[in-house]
Amino acid sequence: METRWATVDGVTLELPADCTVCELRDALYKPNDAVLVAVTGDLVSIVHDEDRPLSELVAGCAETYYFRRPEEPDRNELLAAPELERALEKSHDGRTEAETTFQRPEIDH
């Protein structure tokens, strides 16, 4: 199984390329309500299909991941972005695909 290095919540880890959000959450002892937010260059992805391997998603190319819980204080500008909130609202309504991807808010295009 191929592995790669990524930063998850500020810690650099070696991740299996085909791991799922559920597997990653379990391995890192994150709560079940924590949503995976992936940062890939100038893109941000929120993964909704937690059983699909990350390697099949844009999120699988990320260098940085965050687990974000509802009602938690914003830890940085990215996690405070209104685009992130809108994507999470869609996720709860069941109106999304496997992931939602948008341009990183703090980067000028």
C-alpha cells in the first residue's frame, strides 16, 4: 500500500493513499461529528462521502487536513470562511456529492 506525508490538525503524519475519512478519523481518535476539510494548493474540499477512498477525490491530493466540529471556535481564517459554512450546511441537508470543492478564500485570484 502506497503512503504519503500530510499535515492533519497541525501534525505531520504518514497516511495510506487509499484511506477513507472514517479510517483516518478512527486512527486519530477524532469524534464522529468531525468533518474532514482538505487544503490542496488554492482549493479547499469538504469530504461528504466518508467511505470513499481519499485517493478518488480532490481531497486525496491535499497537503493539509483539518477535522472541524460543529460549533467549535475557528482556529484559522480558512476554517472561518463563509464558503466552508455553506458547504457544511449543504452536507447536512443531503444535497451534496462526494465532496464540495471551492477556491481558498484568502488567496487572491
